[in-house]
Amino acid sequence: MARIFNTSDDRETKDVCLRSIAQVGTDEACEFVLDVMRSNTGGFGSKERQFLQDNAQERMLSALSRNYEHEPDKDLRRFLGGLLETIRKT
């Protein structure tokens, strides 16, 4: 999915790839989606947040924690904190 995302020029294809990657729910998948959010590739941002929110799971905790601790962007840090809180409550 990451390879398809990186090589495709089609926005819909990229959205499907990111949604699928977020659904995997691993640390690596979470890191990939966060990297796309940070680079804001092709106007992405709010969709990635929604993909992560919809698929937040315990397997993402260490990636989210690491990124939360080192995130300089206040809005993204707040978002990550909210995801961490949501996952820990379940």
C-alpha cells in the first residue's frame, strides 16, 4: 500500500491506500500516516487524522507515544494526545 501511495498521482487511490494503511494499525502503519500528515503531501491532513481516529488501536500506542513526546506542532501534539487517551480508555 505504501508503494502504491508513493507512486500514484491519483488522489482517490492515495486516500484508499492511507485508509488501508491506517486500518492495519501497527506502529509502522501509524508512523507512515503521521509522516504523510507532516509532509502534507498533496493537501492531505484532515483525512489522515480521521483515518487514525477511526482506526485507533492499542497496537499504535508506542508510535503515538513516541511521536507525542517529540512533536513540535502544538495542534498535532494535541491530536496525538487525544488519540492516546481514547486508546487507553478502551
